[in-house]
Amino acid sequence: MTPEILRAIADSNQWWAIGPEMILGAAALALLVLEILLPKEHHRFIPTAAIVAQAVTLLGTLINFQTAWLGQETFAGMLRHTVYGQVARVFFLVSSLLVSFLATVCLPRTRMPRIEFYHLVMVVTAAMMLLAQSNNFVMLFVALETITIGFYILVSYFRDNPLSLEAGLKYLVMGALSSAILLFGIVLLYGAVGKVAVAGQTHTGLEFPILADFLRANPDNFVATVGTLLVLAGIAFKIGAFPFQIWIPDVYQGAPTPVTAFLAVSSKSAGIAVLLILVHGPLAALQPLLGPVLIAAAAATILFGNLAALTQRNAKRLMGLSGVSHAGYLLLGVAASLTVSWAIGAVWFYLTTYLLAAMAVFGVMAHLAGKDDADQELEGYDHLAKDSPLLAGVLAVGVGSLAGIPPLAGFVGKLLLFVAAFQARLYWLLAVAIVGVVISIYYYFGWIKTAWFETWRLPGAAESPGAHPPSTEPTLAGRLTLGLLALATVLLGFFQGPLGAWLQR
Amino acid sequence: MTFPNALILQLAIATPLAAALVIALGLPKRFSVKLAAVAFVVPAVMALWLWSQFPAGAGARYAFTSQTSTGLDAFGISLHLGLNGIALPMFVLAGVVGAAAGLYALRSGAERLKIYLMLLLIMQGGLMGVFASIDLFFFYFFHELALIPTFIMVGTWGGRDRNYAAMKMTIYLTAGAMLSLLGLIALYVKSGADSFDLLVLRDQIAAEGLRSTWGKYIFGALMFGFGTLVSLWPLHTWAPLGYGAAPSSAAMLHAGVLKKFGLYGLIQIALPLLPDGAAHWVWVLALLAGLGNVLVIGFITIAQRDLKQMIGYSSVMHMGYCFLGIATLSLAGAGGVILLMFAHGLSVALLFMLATSVHHRTHTFELSEMGGLAQKAPVLAAFFVAGTLASIGLPGFANFWGELTIFVALWNFSPWLSAVAVGGIIISAVYGLRAAAQVFFGPPSEQVQNATAKLPFPDLEWNERLPALILLAVLFFIGFWPRALSGPVDGTLREIYPAVETRAPACSCAYR
């Protein structure tokens, strides 16, 4: 290796380019230091400090949205900064802020340590932000493993709850398996492309541009095809796409509610972000293979998610399985983006509406959860409209948006995806998606019905046993956050403003 | 400086929505009721004003237009408002029925009245918006905005079986709406316009044309999608159940106005844009409507023993005439449908309202348990009989003109189907008059006697008379002077329908 190459590599280490991730990571470490240094009675300020740190990072990222590195590669090609990467950064930061807010609601109910929770959320978020900008399989895998390992701990965070432990074990086994499959796929791609025997060679098949070139020249290389399929399977595990969704309901139920929200929103979006990077970057030449695979996976995911959610009586399992169907709609968008370029924007728009709506619903769930966090049956939502009109209203807006009912944001998200799918000529997939939406009305509306409509009872019959007022009354900050989420969901339904113009770029 | 009419159109939509928002923000109940009363009446007054201002000879052009960006211009979506000759009658209908339903709701004594009024106001705003939208995205958007409150009102303030009814309505109507949305998306993409703006779509299709195979599929999706929303047989089962359970004002607005969304969509959008596709489906539509909606549902209506269910079924039956009029693919047929929609909206709202008034007095909807109400409540009886006669289609009421025009168009289309349709009139006379007779005439039943013995038995109060008078007055007005509506309707149809008429089945030509 000549000094020139080394110098070029050193020059590409633009540390400011990953400023947000570094600030987040440093703040996460500072939290642990604070816990040691601060006297015990001041520990209650640490969650606030965590939230402030994330908010500052978010603000900085927003101010510096058009960074100088847009379109460039840094760190010797490990990272590539794009507009969608910037969008992903903002998205993951907003999501982690909301997860931290949920944690402030849920954690005080238990006697578990709190500071580590925020620490882990921030580290995982930083990894997700790097993942969405990765330009090399090593970067991708390391970021993905950081996320997965963080989640191993987070899922089983309530370690005195057997369901949480079971969920943790399940997630550990499934996560390890999916990482192994992903890694095997990466190795096959590397083996097909890499020229390991050539001395002094620094460019390998792990780099996306090299891989893209290779696949463009050899689109029907068998080993590369198998590797691609395995990589896709590994990612399908992370986003919960059929047939790799079996872990979803149990893990979603057992995990603490903030972690469930983190899994549902951030983890799924990270998977979709990686998928978008891969199918438009290194694997772009394999479209004839990717198209049918994505379409089949999307159709099966939509149908499975909606049908399985039909019979659920537990709010967390319902969110999990309906989340599977949302992964299906997103895959539909990814499939459409192969031929219709603006569909990438539509996918991100859908993710944004999903973030707002799902976080609103999880926020309500966090306030209603009792001592046992896994026990959130739908019967518990009886009389909610009477006990707490605010929570019931936010729930109705969130669930309605997930169902894709106008005038809420979810409708516009679905509409854009469907228009893109139609332009991409995915007619059958579109028909499946529409059937899925109609099925989903049943369970989503059933949920709203439980919260809002009083059950018709004979006079004198006993009240339903599950009814109980919210276990945690929302604080002022909680009310504001939930209200803002609902308001944003409604507003985004009929006024998209600059977002709409951005989509069509 | 004159107040611009386009602004009035926007205000007619915004007023109820703004009032709903103010009430939601926590206005005290006393003021909420007053504000709601104003917000229900203002759109009606504005609609009537715009009616009087509608330019003669506008043709297919839209009047009172305005266009506002919401951020999705790049996708051909913007808030484009305006009225043409087809939209105007529906807009006026929404205003008038909204005022009647709203005024009736003010004194309905519903629990949690504020939320009830708020939902009704949202519904009213949505309804005003549906018919004023030139952009199909907002056309669909406003429809759903009006539809969602219906579900909640049925589920919360409904009568017997309300949970089941609300669920069934939600699933059927969402499925129908999704299917029509699919059709609209297909239209958006396949026309090549990449726009939801009806005018852009119209120009694009006129210039480029649409491949006929696609026209067939798109029209099919729109026909069954909109058909479900209008209760086309056999997708109608939600309607009688839902109306039976719905609180009266919600039933008035839904059966009277919102349901017409589908028919309006077919006449305003589907037929002019997809005449070839329409020609493919004409007979399916005509047979489903003629045999299913008119005959089968007609007989089912005769068998009803529950007043509200009967009115619900009769409205399903009358939708059959509307579908038949559309299926003739003729200018006269479409014009008749618009008149009939207008008239039926008023008369069915009147009947639903009076049925609830009857229930307030007798505490039952069972026809067999009523009788002799006319002696106790002559005004109520007079209104009800007038509403029934209007709904049967007696000359002097607006319904007559609509049905007459449809029958004339139908005769040209298929004489034997028009025989079926005229037979339907006899059916509706049977159930309508029999219901009126059972409720109001004859000796008072035991139930009625008990009710009168225990409580004072008032005739219609003023808060019930006023909405009834509004509805009946408009029915009479159009009954005696149909030109006030048919003028604008005809002007628009004459420009957008020639392409449709050439696709009418061959047999019609023999009679011309």
C-alpha cells in the first residue's frame, strides 16, 4: 500500500460528516458517567438530559440538512451521504425521541434501572443512522449487529417478567439466525466478486459500487444470485416480512411497550432503508430477480399480516401483526420503486405517516398498560372515551391513520404508494393490497369501537370486567406530545406542503 | 365591491368545519348549540344564494371556481372547487338537508349532544365539499370525511343492533370506497394525465382517448365501487340495517345526501370519461337495478313491519330507478336521475325525520303496534302523508319529474324494463300508503292508547315543523317549477353527454 493511498484514505475520514451520530454516541456515554457522578436524588433528571441531548442532535441535523457531503463518499467509501440518508437521520431521531418519551411513562412503573435504557436507545439510533448511509457490506453488517444486540437487551428489559424474558430469548435466537443468513449471503457475494488472491488489492466485493459493477457485467452469476437472495432473507427477518415474520407477535407482546414501539417503527424503517439502498445500489442490475421476489413477498406479507391480526385480542400483538401488513405495503412501494423512481419518496412519506400514527397509538398504550406490561387486552379499552377523552381521541386518530382513512395522513401515504404501484403496473399486487386494507378495517375499527361505543347490555347486567381508567394519567408534556402527534396526523392528511414538492423530485 | 361567489362557495364548506373545530376546542354547551344552529343554516343559505347566482348558459363550464395548492401539485392534486350544472343541484340538496337535519338534531335530546353536533357538522362540511370538488382526490376525501362520522354516530347514538350495524356499514362502505378509489387511481394513471383534476382528465381523454379494454375495467371498478355506496343490489344489505339503527339526523344526511355520492360520481365522472367502458356494463347495471333493486327489494319492502326499516328499504328501491336512468346512457335518463336524486334526498330525509317523531310519541317502530295517530297529531300525519306521496312520485312533487323523465328514457332503452319500473311504482304505492294508513288512520292501537293515557301527546313541535317545512317547501317548489333545476342540469349534460349517447345500445335507435 503506497503512502498516497493511505493519505487518500485519511483525507476521506471526514469526522464532521458523522457529527450527529458522534454527538448521540457521546451523549449516550455521558449518561452513564452522569449516573456515577450525580448524587442519587438527582438521577431523575437524567432521562430529561437524554431527551434534551436527542432534541439538540435533531435540531442540529435539521439545521445542517443540506450538508457539504451530500452525494459524496467518506471514510474510504464506507459511508455515502444522500438526501434519503439525511431523511433517515431525522426520522430515526424523531422516533428515538418519542421512544424515550414512552420510556418516561412506562419505566417508573417498574423497579428496573432506567439510565441504561436511554443509553441503549441512543446507541441503537446512532447505529440506525449509520446503517441508512452505509456504502459497504462491512459497515452495513456492523451497524446492523449493533442494532440487533441493543435490541436483545431492550426486548428482555423487564427481566422479572417471564414474557419479556421469553421474548428476549426468541428475539435472540431469531436475530442470530437472521444475522447468520445475512452474513452468509454477504460472504457469497464477496466470494463471487472479490479478487482475494491479488496482492495490494483494496477494492473488494464488499463495496457497493464494485458489487454493482460486477453484477451489471454478470447479472446471472449463480453464486451472486444465491447470495442476493440470502441477503434479502436476512433483511426480511428484520422488517418482519413473510415468511420471516414468526417472531413478531410474541416478541412484540413480551417487549416493554417503548421497545415494541422502537421495534415497530425504527427497526422496520431501518430494514426498509437498507433494502432501498441495496435494490437501488449494488443490486440494481438484478431487477428481473428482485421484482418477482419483492412482489411475492409484499403480497404474502400484506395478506398474512392482515389475516393474522383479525383474531388478536391483545393490543401489542395486534400492533405487531398489523405492523407486518404495513411492512407489506412498504415492500409494495419498494417493488414499485424499481421502475417508478419517485416511489422512494412515497415509501419515506408512508414511513413518516406510520411513525406519527404508530407512536400516537403506542403512546396511548403506554398510558393504559397496567402492572404487567404484556397484558394489554383490547377489553381494557372499554369505556376509554368516558374515562379519558383525550387518550380515546388520540387512539382514534392514530388507529384511523394506520387504517388509511381520510382525512388522516395514512390515507395520503397509502394513496401515493398505490398510485406508484399502478404506474409500475403491479395490478395484482395492488388488488391484494386493497383487499388487505378492507380486511384491516375490521380489526382497526373494532379497536376504535371498543374504546368509543358502549356495548349494548341488558339493563342491570354487570359492567365488563376489563374496564379500568388509565393507570398513568398523562402529564402536561404527555398531553402535548400525544396531541401534537394526532394534530400532525390530521394536518398531514390534507396539507402536505413542501413535503409534497419534495416527493416528486 | 361585490363579495366574490367563489369565496362564498369556500365558506359554505368551511363554516360547518370551523364550527366543529370551535366546539371541539371546548365551547360551553349553551353556546355550542347556538353556534351549531348558525353553522347548519349558513351553508344552506349560501347554497341557495349560489343557486340564484348560477349563470345561465354556463354549459359544462364550472362556475365559482377557485384553486388552492395543498402541496401535492406535482401529483396533479389541488383543492379545486367549483360548481357545474350537475353539481349545483346536489350542492343545494346538501345545504338544505343539512340545515333540516341539523335543526332537528339541536333538540333531539341526544346524550353528549356536543359531540353529536360536532360530528354532524363535520359530516355537513364534508357533504358540501364533495359536490363542490372538481379534483377527484378531494371529491373522495370529502366523501370519507362525511362518511366516518356516520359510523361513529350509528355506533354511539344508534338504536337496536347499533354495534353490528356500525360494523357492517363500515366494512361494506369501506370496501366500496376502496374499489372506487382503485378505479380513480386507474383513471389517473391510464388516462396519461397524471392528475386527479376532472377538467385535466377530461381534456386529456378527449385529446388522447383511453384504450377501450382499460375503460371497461375502470368503469367496472367504479360501477361496483360506487354501486356499493349507493346500495346496488346485491351489495345493499348494509343500508336498511344501518338506517334502521342510525340516529335520525345521521340517517337523514346519509340516505338523503351522502348516498348520492356514488350516483353523482357515475354521472359526473364515469360516464362522460369512459363512455365505451359504460357501454360494456350497461346491461349488467340495468338488470341488477331493475330486477334486484326495483323488483326484489320492492317486494321485501312490502314485507317490512318496522317503519324505519321500511323507509330504509324503500330508499334502496328508489336507487334502482336512478341506476336504471344511468343505464339508459341518455341525456334524458341522466337528467332525470339528477332530479330524482334531488327529490328523493328531500323526501327520504323528511320520512326518516318524521319516523323518529312518531317514535318519540309511540316509543315503537312496529307498524302493527300503531294506528290512529292522525286524530292526536294531525300536523304530523299531514307531513307524513305528503312525504309518502312525494316518495311514491305523485305529480306536484319534485320526485314526479325525475321518475317521469327516467321512464321516458327507459322506454327508449328497453320497453320491458320500463314495464318493470312502472310496476315498481305500484309496489311503492302499496307499501307507502299502507304504512301511512297503519300509522295514522284507523282505530288507535293499544300501544298508542297507553302512550296517550300516560303522557301528554303533543303534535309536531316547532323544532320539528321547521325542518319538515323546509324540506317540503323545496319539494313543492321543484314540483311546480322543475326548470329551476333542470335548466342548469340540461345545459351541462348537453355538452358532456353527446359522447355517451352515441354508445347507447342499438335497440334504442329504433324508437327515435
